[in-house]
Amino acid sequence: MLNSIAKEKRSQIMSKIKSKNTLLELKFKDLLAGLRFRHQPKIKGKPDFALNKCKIAIFIDSCFWHKCPKHFRQPSSNKKYWIPKINRNVERAKEVNKDLRKAGWKVLRFWEHKIKENPEKCLFKIKKTMKSKEMMI
């Protein structure tokens, strides 16, 4: 597939992609209302949400940036830049999971498409995790 967008225009488009307070994060924040999760807490790995009391960290992984096995499409241009960058995101997520678990955290990761398809199922998993962690406290 030929890339029909000029390099300057592509750069302009990519510069507008946010890493914080995305629309999906803000909708998920509404879903978590009342559960006392902090949005973008200052803990290792920068989870999107965390509940310090129960040591639960939630990450929302976008299908592109985290290489979703279902939806990821490899970039067709500037591969020398994008492929290592995306692969590093995947490796970093594994490292963060390992470090947080070692520190006693329960790490939940939700794919962007899973949240869009069935947010209630994601919420059910979070509440189930909260109950099991609260029993341990």
C-alpha cells in the first residue's frame, strides 16, 4: 500500500497524538468513577490508573503502540524508526509488569479494542481483582 500522505503532513498528524488524557482514558475514568482509582498516578511504569490501597495498576494499551496481536498493522514507511520504537514499547511493558509484580502490585492491562467492545467486562475484571486484593489486606 502506497503512503499517500506527504512526510510533513504525516509528521503534523503524528504530533497531535496524545500520550495522556486520551479520549479512551477519559471514558475509562468515567467507568471507574467511585472506585477511588487515581488517574495517571506517579508510580513506576506510569500506569493509566492505580489504586494504592490494593496495589492495583491498570494500563490501557493501544493496539498500534503496543502491538496488539489482533489489530496491529506494521507501518509501511520509516520502518527503521517505527519498528524498534514499537518493539521497545512491548519490551518496556513486560519490564514494568515484572517490576510492579515484584513490588506486590497486581497489573491489569486492557487492549484498546477490548475496552471499546465491552467496557463492562473490563470493569468486572477490575472489581473482581479489587475483591481478591481487599481480602489480602
